[in-house]
Amino acid sequence: MEIARNVLKNAPLKEVIFELHWELDFIPEQKAHTDLGFDEAVLNFKSASQQDFKYFKLIAPSAIPAQFLINRVTHRFFNEKDKHPLFQLGPGVFTVNDNNKNYTWNEFENLILKGTEYLKNSYEKDLIISKLELRYIDAVNCNVLGEKKKIDFVRENFHVNPDPYPFVNGDLIDINFSKRFLIENDSYLNITVATGRDESNNEDLIIWHTYINNKERVTWSDLPQWIKAAHSVCSDTFKKMISNKLYEYFS
């Protein structure tokens, strides 16, 4: 069953990120990889997205050559200045970011498709997709269902194993672990669970990341279907991972 996250009144979503990388160009004389045509592509992307994403920010020093910033975001494009949603672009990398304030899956999916179309058309060369990721970052206060110690909260409301090691003579006070699963032989499901602190009130949080990576190469024509499938797995995992009581709180 696919979960419509956008109907959750108290959704724990902090940020959702779609990330795409493409194969780089190799310059034998310099023995280095670079993203040929990147500077021109930025200008083309800015022009193509101007109607909806008119605010632009350079977040890397312009004097640094692109080959020294491979797979790092260097430019941001906003619908509203310094607010989500946004596009991010760098040599070899493109992302779409949103948060709980604005997020609905249909709108986020449309942003991905629109942004990747801008990206493709911004380069003269054909981009070959190398890596894809759809990531959800969620967090919840440990006291939302009543006063609870954080490890007890995890044990009662998450279907993961936060038990201490039997060979350690001490109390378990924090967790931070990840697990990776192969999904239908072409993608990886990754789950990370950790304890943390809410800086605004200094209270305990449980933070978890749920994300899908591609294992096999994905073509541009297959990208829309990959995005849908990745969202379906993340959404289904979200509901199955937490207790009914916690899901009812989010609802």
C-alpha cells in the first residue's frame, strides 16, 4: 500500500531530496575528471527555469575551476528567495529539495521531472545518468506520546532493534545505525536510525533517513518509472517501520 504522506497533519518530514549524478569527462593531459560545458549549462538552466525559479545563488567561489568541485553543489535556484523548494546544480550533480511545509508527492514528482528536463536541455552533450537517490529525512520528539526515554521510545514505536550489546556492562544511551537492502535486484533501500537533540528546546529526537539508490544504470526514458517505484518503496517502508500508535499521531 502506498502512503500519501501529504495527508499527514503532523508529518515528521524534515526534508526530501532527489539527487542525480551523471558520468564525467576525463582529460588525459590533466589526469582529471571534469564536467565539460558546465558553465554554459548553468546559464542555460538559469534561463530555462527563470519563470518558476527566478532567485539564484552562487554558493561556491566563482574563481575555483569546475574540476575541483566535482559532484558538489555550486548553484541554487529558488522559487522564493532562500526557501524550499529549490533546485541545486553543480559539476556532475543535480538535486531537488523540499520540506514538510510545502511537500506533496505529486508536486515534488513534477518538480523532479521539470528540473531534470531543464538539466538535459542545458547541456550540448548527452548526459549519461550514473547515480540516482530519493531520500526522506524524518524526525520525531520522543515525548509526543507521553514522557519516554529515547531508547524505550524507539523500542516501542519503531520496528528496529535498538537493544544494547550483552557484552557491554553499561546503559545504552544513544543509537546510530544503518542497514542496506537489495530491492528487486536493481535498487538499494537504505535505512538509518539515530538519536539526536532538538536544538530549539534541547529535547530528545529520533531521526531516520529512508532512501533508495539505483544499482543498475537508469536511462532517461526509464527515469520517471524509477522515481515512482522509489517513492512507493520509501512510502511503504515509512508506514511499516513505525507503530500504529505513532502513525496515528502523525495522521
